[in-house]
Amino acid sequence: MLAKKCIVCDKSAYLKRVIELGFHPLADTFVKKTQLLNSQKFYPLNCLLCTNCGHFQNEYFVSGEERYIESNYSYTSSNSESAMKHWNEFCETVSAYIKLDSLDHVIEFGSNDGYLISQFQKKGAKVTGIDPSPIMTKVAQKSGLNAIQGFVNYSTIAKAVKKQGKAKIICGNNVLNHIENLNDAMKAIKSGLRNNSYFVVEVPSLKDTIEKYLFDMIFHEHISTFSLKSIDYLLRKHGLYITKVEDIPYHGGSLRVFSSTKKSDYNRTIVEEHITKEEKVNIFNTDTYKKFMAKIIKDKNDLLATLYSLKKTGKKIVAVGAGARSNTLLNFYRLDNTVLEFVTDASKHKMGKFTPGSNIEIKDDNSLFSENIDVVLITAWNIGRYLTEKIRKINDKIEFIVPGEKELM
Ligand SMILES: [Zn+2]
């Protein structure tokens, strides 16, 4: 479905198409060996900037049902040490800022395998996780957590409230940016919050995505990329007021936004400071995106020239990291199993499957050492530093290539 209006401010006249990445399969859907000969669905991946509220969104939406229920969605919260460390830090920071006691209820939407809510449960709070994936909901329930399968809407929030009361905190990390009907979801969230309560979200930041050329943060599952300007607009529209903002390095740069149901808590100074920073790097100006497109096309051509020349000399090249963003990169660069021998990933759910569109086999990290590898393409730049150090300790002859010369984290 093509977007007819901005999903934050509902206006259509201000939408400008600023990014064109061609056709892509769903980035978080991996292909089984038996499905390799079947045709795969590709959808246009273009993005729009709303010059009214500063929101950045996809132009074409794939339905939520298709993205998370029909597909074999395979992201897990606890699939890496760095992710678990992040969720532990999130729980510590949030519970230090918002005091919780045993009567308090914390609802997380997009709770995945339940890792984060299990941390809030350890703090003594009552918890509920809401997630659209039937597989992930079962994983959470098997660990003894209270988990509801579904999208964040009136029905799932009402179920959570009926069982454990209205929430002191509702949180959703890297989830709000996956939601197509944002205003409906916000109304449902507001209905589940009690008086003097908080909504805390983490979303990839538009400023970081554009400044650092993180074009691989764009895929169909990421319907939106928020600026602080657009998230402030959205929250105020639903009676939530920003009290605190943190710039965090997660996903290459994210905004952690705390908002309160109390209007008098609104921290206008913090909000204005952040919007000024965003304006300084021109993310609300369409010309910025022309430069962005020119740079990522140049990076693509440079990297392909390097990889093809290495391949000609018989070098064995693999990629590290089969996350959703790797798939945007592989498909935009038109890299497939004729160039890359395999791709490694830490998630056991992906083992033996193939990357969508590019059909590259996914193996575990040990394959990097058991097979003779010459070159490693780091597609998981978000954990690249950790990976390169780990690989170097075992085989210091491997050459590393980072697409777009991104700074490894
Ligand atoms: Zn807008």
C-alpha cells in the first residue's frame, strides 16, 4: 500500500520523496533451503520526508500481518551479548528514573522473547509483554512470563490492563518505528497508562541515520525513522510530554525518550535543544537527502570494485551479520551467493536458512574459523568492533572490509 499521508501529522501536502533504494524483499524474513527455488516477494523501498512535522517514513507499506505473523520473523532480543547488555542498562536507567514497587505494572510492546520484561520482573514489578509474533510470544510464555500475542492496540492493551491493572510504565524499544497506524497505537497506549505514569521509547534517530549514512537502517519493517521534532509532535498530540531525552549509540544512534502523562512535566528546553541540533545538520531539508543518495551510490560502486577484484584473485569472501539491515545492504549492493560464500550470525533461529533476495547461506560464527576465509565483509557494523577483535584473536590473516567505511561500534 502506498502512503497517502504523513503517519504522524496526517497531512499529505508536505510529503517529499527523498530516498530511492529500489526493490527489496522483507529484510527480517529468512528463506529455508526448500523455499530457495520459489519466487520471493520484492517491494519498492522509497522514503518520504514530511516537511511539516519532520517525520521520515517509507512510501510503501507491507501489512503488519505479512511482516510479523505470516513471515517467519526471526529477530530475538537476547540473540547477542551486546543486546542483552543494552536491555539490562535500559532497565537500570528506567527504574532509577521512575521508582517502581511491587504494585506497579510495566507493559512492553514488541516484547519479543521477553528478555527485557524479565529484567523488570526481577525489579519486583508486575509485567506484561505484547508481541505480534506467535513464535516469540510462545518463547516468552515458556520462560514463565506474562505475554500476549498481538499488535499494540486497544484489545491487547485492555487484556494487559484487565489482568494486572493500568501501567506505571509502558515501553517499546525499536518498535514504534515498525508501526503503520501510529496514531491508533498511541491512543491505545494512552488508554493503558494510569495517572502520573510514563511512556518510554527508543527509536533509531533520523539525525544519526542521515549524518552517518546508515542507509541500511531503512527497510520495510522500519516504517518510520523519528526525528525528535516528529516524536515530540506525536507524543503531544496524544497527551504525553517529553521529560528527558538521551542520545544512545544503539542501532548506530537512537533516541531514548521519556514522556509523562502530566503536562507540567514537559521539558521544553530539552526538546528545543534537540530540535536545534537536528536543524543544524539540515535533516529537514530535501537537499541533504540528494547528497545522501550520491554518497551511498558511490560507496556501493567502490565496494563492488574492491570485492570483484578480490574475487578474481580467488579470495574467499564471507559476510558477518545477517540482521535485517544486512539484507538492505546486500540487496542494494546486489551482492549474492556468487560473491559471498556465506554469512555468519549469532542467532540460532537463522542457522541453515538463507538471506532473502541474495540467497546466501547463514552459518554460525564458528564457520569463520573452521573454513579457510580470506576476507570478511562486516555488515553488522553495530557490533563490528567486538566481532573484528574476536576474529583477529583466532585468525590474524583475515582482511576486514567495512561497507561505506563506517565507524565500527
Ligand atoms: Zn508530518
